[in-house]
Amino acid sequence: MTKNMGTTDRLVRSALAAGAAALIATKTVKGPAAIALGGLATIFALTSSVGHCPAYDVADINTL
């Protein structure tokens, strides 16, 4: 698995994941929307931590 995400991309994803987690923790977002947002935040956190996005492979994108 080769890295395909640059530093800026990884930082933005990390910030979005943290923001989503904050919205869920403060119960600003509830119910099914919170579950969907939590899933998206998890994906963003995981992809930013490893520096690889499988969707970028499919779309032939490389921000590195």
C-alpha cells in the first residue's frame, strides 16, 4: 500500500474527523446522522493516519 496523500490532505482530514467527533460528543448531531458522521470521521481518521486513500486509487488521484 503506497502513500497517496500529502501532508495538507492528511491535516484537513484529521481536522474534519476531530470536528465531527466534537459534534457527536456534544450531541449537536444525533441519531442516524451521528452514526453516518461517525463512520465518515472514522474513515477520515484511518486514511489520514496511514496516508493512503483507496478511493484515490480508483480515481487515480495522488496529493503526495
